[in-house]
Amino acid sequence: MGSLIILLCVLWASTLSANALEISDQKINSLGQHPVWLDLLHFKPGYVRSTLESQADDRRFFLAETGHLDATAELRAFIAGISSETRAGDSDKSVVCRFPARFSWLRQQVPSLARYQHECPALLAWKAQLNADQATLIFPAAYLNSPSSMYGHTLLRLDQAPHAGYKPLLAYSINFAANADPADNELVFSWKGLTGGYPTLLSVIPYYEKVKEYSNMENRDVWEFKLNLSAEELERMVNHLWELREIAFNYYFFDENCAYRILALLDVARPGLDSALDFRYWAIPADTVRALQEKGVIVSAEFRPSDATRLQANLKQLSANQQNLVYELATEPEVPESPDVLSKRLTGLEAPEQKQLLEAAYQFTRYRAIKADPETQAELARRSLKLLSRRSKLQPGSAFEGVDAPDVRDDQGHPTFRAQLMYGFDEHDYFQIASRFAYHDLLDPVSGYIRGAQIEMGELALRWQSQSVQLQSLRLIEIQSFTPRNDFIQRWSWRVSTGLHREFRSLEPELGAYLDVAFGYSFNDWSGILRTKPEWGLIYTLFELSARQGKDFNHDFSIGAGPRLGYTLQLPGLSLHSYVTTKAYSEGYSELKALLEGGIPLHPQVQFWGRVQYAHINGVEVGDFSTGLSWFF
């Protein structure tokens, strides 16, 4: 009974407030469903139903008890909150100061609200600190070693007006990210990220901190896209950022992720943009950048290479002997009471060559220090200082040519959703259709993507053969990361794949679950130095562990292990991939498998491909040929 009385009192107060401001119920109902008001409250349609509700999962974002479900009720509560405040009570905690973007828009719709406008000292001080004059969309490249960033990431940078001494690194970045528990391992993080187990929180920090994280520590290249937001749009966005401080949104890896939150923010800045509505079911960062490009929001792009990219680009300008000298300068131990390494290695070299060797050695030393233990980091810091000291005695200016931006940006590659139509035969002809939710494999056109990297999720294949249709495979995830190994960059290559499929081991295979995990090395030059071009492709060698479940096995389950040797060539007009693998399984049998496949782009969104497979299992041979078309959209 008490709750009912309170509810009636609130409704009565809201009616009085609206009447005092001469706002009719009809106008309130209309404004409560206005697209701008809905964007300010982050009201979006659900997955299945068209019913609108707010994606904000923090009750502090609302004044009405049902504000997250009823935008009109929230508007009434907002009007009541404004009209109930007196001049004596003006403060940063007032409704006007807590929700400046809401008040600014509503004041335009209801001019009589202007008398409730008052200064908000904390808001003004915050905006003065940001001093935003324009906005830049930041797009760090994909990072396969982190589940949350394997598709890339997007954030914003608020740039100041150009002036003497200003550098973009000193601007503030606007970042939405899952507030994960540091104690959670990768498996727990992935599960919670898929199911909304983490809150997404807004952070506003100096941009140089994000560059340090992405370019320096994670070795991720970054694209910076200037946006054409007007002064009014930028003001609206900054006011809304103030409203979102400490407000939580549940994080979902596929849809309500970092990239989606940036789109929702830009929708508030520019009414009618409606960019988030195009990503109702999934939001891959590259696709969101592509959508903003198509909507005319992006006006220019600038490339910021990572430290690893700079290092490799500089090393490629050196000969093999010079690369060996760089390695020695950065790694050779110093012997007490003997000439130091620098003097010994640089004696007799011209000043320009010394500059190149010292700069490259310093870069390599800093690269090695990123993930070194504290003791090694201290030693590398001392070596870095000596290299810089020696370099400072030579002519200023970089010794290397600048790093060229890729010909095709990450957002200009093929779209990430793929559909396939194929024809094939083993002992019988078959037709197969397949769709893939995301993102890229080794055979897809490589322009705009990382060479040697594959990330696939949600691939479903249906096959029609012998007058029947059956589920051929459901691949949940397959990731392959083949980074060429050399004297300077020494990363592991690895792959993981899991799902359901009809194992290519017999003419009538049964559907079963599988899991493959493999680690090893990749090479594109056996000499250890860096080639200048990728035309040679790369070779990878892995040791693979496999688990299989299905009726093909005597005990419905088997574990196997063995080597995998493969080759991949990825050029703008041609993709090739092949491998041979042999494994011994716990049930006492062995298998040998081989695959050769190739693809040729016919159009930016269409590719022709072909594949040949062979398997030899305990004396039984199985062969398969297939060819078809892939569409990307």
C-alpha cells in the first residue's frame, strides 16, 4: 500500500511540474519517444522483440524507477527533478548538472525550461580540462593474444585546437572497455565476455597511455580517423560523456562491445546518424569503421606504426651484415676490462651507417625489454642509455626512411561475414552451402588483414549428397597465428580449433566434436634476416594435440598427437595454403592428411576457390575435391 501511495505521489508531482511549465501530456508523450531522447537514454530494440529498452545497466543513470523500460516515464521524472530544484539548491549534484546533454536538448524543445539553467562548476572545469575542438576515431589493429581484442578495438581521441607546443599524444582518449577481474584466466574471461559477466565502463585518460599500451607493449599498429563533427555535435557528445561517468553497461563480446558503445556515443552526437542500429547482432570494429566511412563521418586517416613495425621497417633497410651488427650491439655481453661493444663494432664505420646501427639497436633493445623480467629490464635500460649516448654524438635526424602506411587499411579489407556455395565430390557428387559469422581465414583475400593470421567464428555448413541434406560442420572457433620467426622477432606460432564436424577419415563419417591445439614456429627466411617483401610466403611447423568424439571411434573418444607442416602464400591477387599432418591416436591407429587450396578474388566481395584433400588412415585412402564461390558482406 505504501509503495502505491509513493508512486501516486510521484505521478502527481510530475503532472504538477509539467503543468507548471505548460507542457501538455500530448507533448510529453511525443518527446518521450523522440529519437534523440531515446538515444540519450540508450534505448534500443531487443534481439527478437521490437520493444525498446535501455542498454544502460546502472540504475544511477535513471531518475524514474521504471526509467530503463519507459522512456516517457523517465522524461516525466526528469522534468519533475528540474522544476523541483530551487536556485538556492544549485550545485553540481542538481539534475541539470548531472545530465547536461538531456537538459540542453529538452530546453530546445521546451524554451520555458531556460529559467532553470545554471552553472555547473565541476562540469565546466572538466570540459576546460578536455578542451575538445575535434574528435578522432582510433582503431588499433587486431591482437590475437587477447580474446577481447582479437578483432581490433575502437576508441575516441578528443583533440584540442592546434596551437604551439600541442601534440595529439597529450590529448584525452575516450575508451569503453570491460572492467574484468585481473584474477580471471582467459577461459573465464571469454565466458564472461560472451554472457555479459563484466561491466563496460568509460575511461578518460591521456592518449599517450593508450599508445603505450597498444603500439609499445602489444605491438599493434593504429589507424587514426579524423571525424567531421561540428562544434554543436562535439559539445553534445562531451556533455553526454559527463552523464556516462561511472555508468555501467553489461559487456558482450559480439554486440555490446567497445566498438558498439562508440557508435552509440556518435549517434548521440549526431542525431539521425543511427549507426548503432546497423549492428544489432554483432559489432566487429573494422565493420563499424567501414560503416562510419560510408556514412561520411570520417574525413581523413593517419597511420601510426607500432614499435615492432618501425623496428622491422628499419631493419629491412639494412644489409644482412648490418642486421648482424645490430643484433650484436643489442645483445652481446660486455666483458670487464675490455673495449666496450659499441667502440669495437663501430670502429671504421662512416657516421651515417653508425646512426642506422645505433638507432636500430636501441629500438631492438627497447623491444626486448617489453616483456623481460625486472632484472633483465634493468640491464637493457643501461644498454639503451649507452646506445642513446653514443647516438647523440652524431648528426641529429632519423637515419631511416619513414614507415609507409599499408596500401589497404584495415577497414578497407573484405567485409567479415561470408557465405559460400560449393560443388565437390569424394565417391559421390555433393553440393554444400556455408555461412561464417566472422572474420577472416588464410584463404580469404589478404588486403587489409594481417598476413599469417586467421580468426573464424560461427561457421555452419550444410551438405546435400545422395538425396539427403545433413549438417556437415559447425565450427565454433578457429584461430591461427603464424608470425615469421627471425633473430629479432621470436614469437610462437599457434592454432586452436573446436566445434562439430564430420571427420575427413571415411566415406561415411559421423558427426562428432573435436578440439585441436598446436604450437610451433613459422619462417619466411631460413637465414634469420628480414626480407623486404612477402612474395615468398611462409612455412610453419607445429606440434598438434587433438581430441575427437564420435561414433567413428570404438570408445566414442580418442586423443591424438603429431606434427603439422604447412605453407601459406597471401598476395593481393592470390592466396595459397597447404599442409601435411600425421598423428597417432590413443585407439592404436594413425592417420596422414594433406590439403592444398587456393583462392583468386574476382571482385572486392567475391572470391573463387578450390580445394583438394587426401587422407590415409590405417590403410584406407580417402580423397575429396571441392570448388566454389565466397561472398563477403
